[in-house]
Amino acid sequence: DSEGFVGKYDFFYLPIDFRTHAALGYAFINLVSPKDANVFFCCLNGFSRWSLPSYKVCQVAWSCPHQGFESHIARYRNSPLMHGAVPDLYRPVLFCDGLRIPFPPPTKRVKAPRQGTERMLV
């Protein structure tokens, strides 16, 4: 948002490890228009002016096979991430005009998250 993208994305998901509670180092973001996506790519690919000291450099790439708002909703709405035991911080979020909106409810029973055979967060 500090780079001027407020209201220009409608989906954001930052994967977080359930064991360590640390971000995995990448995110999925859906920009609302192809123009915004191109500006985002140009502005953030190679970004390294983090608010905390870090040598990490941002690399922007197109997500495959999921592209677009509806595709991301379809991918995550029945995901174990949406299980009631999963804290909000671990879930993907949706936005409209820069304001958070509710994620559509699951269309089937959502299983608890697992890592291998071990249930996580429950």
C-alpha cells in the first residue's frame, strides 16, 4: 500500500507456516486490471526498500495456473485454510476498493489443515 496500490488489488494471500508461524517468503496478489498488474510488476520487481533491515529482493512472477479474482476464490474457498480452527491471519483475504470484504462461504465441508498425517492448529 505504501507504494500506491491501495484499491488496486482484490485478493491477497501470504502463506504462513503453521508450525513456526513465519511467512514462507512469497505471496499471491490479484490486481484489479491488467494495467495495474503491469505497474505493480514494474514497481515491485527488484524492490528492496523494506521497513526492516533485509537483504531480500522482491521478485514478481505470474501465478500459474490461478489467474483472476474468481479463480483465486474457487481455489481457496473450500481449502483447509478456511477451516474454523485456522486463525484469520493465515487465510487469504478479499478487498473491494481497498476495503476488506468477506470471503464467500465454502460450498462443501472443509477439512482441518494437515501437514503429512498430522493435523495442524486443531
